[in-house]
Amino acid sequence: MPTTTGWLVWALMSATFAALTAIFAKIGLQGVDSDFATLLRTFVIVAVLALFVAMTGKWSDPRALPPRTLLFLTLSALATGASWVCYFRALQLGHASQVAPVDKLSVVLVALFAVVALGERPSAREWLAIAMIAGGAVLMAWAPRSG
């Protein structure tokens, strides 16, 4: 269990970039198919990450990784791709201020999956927070909208 707060800085940056992703994507999706937009976004991500890994000397031979690692990284990649396709489609069809909070139901699902698959045991306070996230996402999804 990590005890330092270094993870928090990275998590807050992740949240900030995720928020910008929704805004930039909503603007960028005007007049383009969401699946094609996801493909273009993926090309940019691959190019930037490849450059970053090469420049920082972090490249290693993926064939040297254990099969279990490769399996779960592949499953994670497939889940990410499916998430992106669904997210961009939802953004194209709905309001960013509603789509993004519903997408964050992933926080609730991660907690549930972590209990089942990883044996994690959230405290009562943490379950309350998880319930509040779920409630907030539901309220945002059902918020009355015009247009």
C-alpha cells in the first residue's frame, strides 16, 4: 500500500488532462465521425508515447515480458480502446458536462472490481465516497437540459 502522496499529484494531473480531453474532443468532434476521431487521437498518442519512451531510454523488448504481463496489458489495451470508442461516441451525442461524470462511474466500477479481483477492502468512509461519486454521476446524467 503506497504511503507517499506522490501518486496524488499524478492522479490530479490525470484528472486535469481527462477534463481537457473531454472539452477538446467535444470541440474537435464537430463534423467528423467519432470512430475516425478516436483513430486519429490514437495515432497521436502512439507517436508521442513512442517518442517519449525512446528519448527517455525506457524502451525494452516486449518479447522479454512474462506471458501473464503481456496478456493483461493486452486486455487493458482492448478495454482502453473500447472505452475510447464509447466515450467519443457519447461525447458526439451528448453534453460534455453530462458524459464526463457518467464516464467517471468507472471510479465506482474500479472499486467494485478491485474488491472482487484484487481482494481490496475499502473502509466505510471509502464506500461512502464511492456512493457519493455514483450519486453525483446519476444526478448529472439526469439533469434537465435544453438543446
